[in-house]
Amino acid sequence: MPHSPEEKKRAVTRLRRIRGQAEALERAVEAGTDCGALLQQIAALRGAANGLMAEVLEGHLRETFGPSAVMPAAESELDTIMKILRTYLK
């Protein structure tokens, strides 16, 4: 769950974009749009959902493991983990 007002605003903005993509996909299906175009829209929708998931996951990990004065290398490790996860979620 995004905690800061800025994180919440970004999450809601992404959700609205995802909702718009889903509504456009629904209209395309109802209109009998070609499968290739539908697949492209589905891929875009999946990418948007995965982007939201990555953002929420990163916020959760940073809140859970946070900056540590005891282990300054942990921040770098968290950055590396998020880079790997974002690549996987694309």
C-alpha cells in the first residue's frame, strides 16, 4: 500500500490509466477488432499492471527494510533487487 500522499497519487493515476486501457480493450473486443491489435492492447494493459505492481512492491520493500545506518550496503542491494524485479515484470 502506498503510504505517502505522493505515492498514493501516483498509484491512483496509474490505476486510472489501467482502467482506461481496460475500457478501450472492452470496446475493441465488442467492435470485433483484429486479434493482432487486441494482443497489442492486452500487452500494454499487462505492462501497466506490472508497472503498478513493481511500484507498490518497491515501496513495500523500502518501508520494510528501509535505509539502515548499520548496513549502508543494504540500500544498494535493494536497488539491485528492484532492478531485477522490474526487468522480470516487463
